[in-house]
Amino acid sequence: MEQQPIISIRDVSMRFNLAKEKHESLKEYFIALTHGGVRFDEFFALKNVTLDIMPGDFYGLIGLNGSGKSTLLKIISGVYKPSAGQVTVRGTIAPLIELGAGFDMDLTARENIYLNGTVLGYTPKYIDSKFDEIVEFSELREFLDVPLKNYSSGMVARLAFAVATITKPDILIADEILSVGDFLFQQKCEKRMAELMSGGTTVILVSHSIEQIERMCNKVAWLDHGRLRRNGEAAPITAEYRRFQKEEPPQDAPQA
């Protein structure tokens, strides 16, 4: 029997409306909106993307800023509903998409372990049983009773990764989560992701480090201005992308 994709993306587009005019305040914006004075430009973050991700793949998403990588991850995770097309996900997802998502910055790390764990679907009893393991992996034991608002972005990333990977999800999604940590912790996260993958977890990784994508991923999808430019085995696509980066001037487009 032929294996089914764990994630099936069919002709997916994502359209956003961007206001053309600049309004000095929210009040001014709503007055204009009420009187029909706000005009919108349509912006397509994704255009007709079709992609199958198979169980056990370690998929890298590459592309310049604004190419649609984060938008695609949010659609797969169910944060966004696509404007057109369909996404089918067969399995549980542990999403590490936005730093601090699922956390309350006013609460302590100890409290946030339970809060974030609950958001991910763990029971308090299960979190109790894994609490020490989470703390040990995050290396934050002496900061457990400090509010998260006093944490650095790297410390928040440690906690988020430790909680999300404490169980074995069917799919792990990581969007630039490792770029804020120190090198040794990045290595630790890479090792944990490799362990999850060897246990059957499918991993999708967005990283600005093409070296990290080459080191870890067996498949790559290259997005360019919202369209799927290339998709398949990692080595030839990352080699082509390196050549493209040398030719392409740097972009300051908004992240998509």
C-alpha cells in the first residue's frame, strides 16, 4: 500500500489586504473605514503552492524574506486559513512558530511550563511527570521563578523548545527558533530534532542558515515571492539557492 503524505498542500494561496493610505491614529483609520475611505491593495503571500511532505521527512523551507515561508507554516499549523486551496494534516503538530506564543510574559517560567504544556494538549499530570526533564533540557533551573518578561529571547526559545519536544509529536515545526539561542544550545536542539526524526517525527524547519538546512534536511522547498520555485532532494536545491543568493541583491521586504 502506497504511503500517504503526512501533510498534503494543494493549490494553496494566501491573500492579505493592505491599506493603501497611512492613518495617523486608530480612530482616524476607523472613521475612514466607516465612510468607505480606506482603499486596500491585495498582497499574495502564497500563490498556488502544491506540496507533499511524507512521514519521517526533515523538510527545510528556504527563500528570501517575504517569500511566504512563515505564512505557509502558519497555514499548516492552523493559525491561518488559506484564501484558496486545501491543506490536509495527518497527525499531531508541535509548532514553534513565534517566539513566546502560548506564553504569558507576566508569569514565571515554572507557571509557563504548565500554561504552554496545556496549550499543546498535555495534562497537568503529564507535565508533572516531565517537569524535571523540561527544566534540565532548558538549563533554566535557577531562573524558574523569574517572570518571562525578564528573560532574553534566547532563554524564551530554550523554554519553548524544551516544552514542545518533551513528547514525540507526529510533526515538529520550527521557524527560526534556533537563531536566537547560543551555539551550544543550537547543537543540543539539532540533536533533539534528529532523535525525534529517528523516532518517526516529521520535521519542518525554516532557517536563514543554509548550512543548517544542508546539515539537517533531506528535502527542501524553495519559495520565491509566494510561489514554489523548487522542491525535492536537499543537495541540488541548496546548491542552486547558494548560487541564487550570490546573484540576488539583499532584500528588506517584510517577513512573510
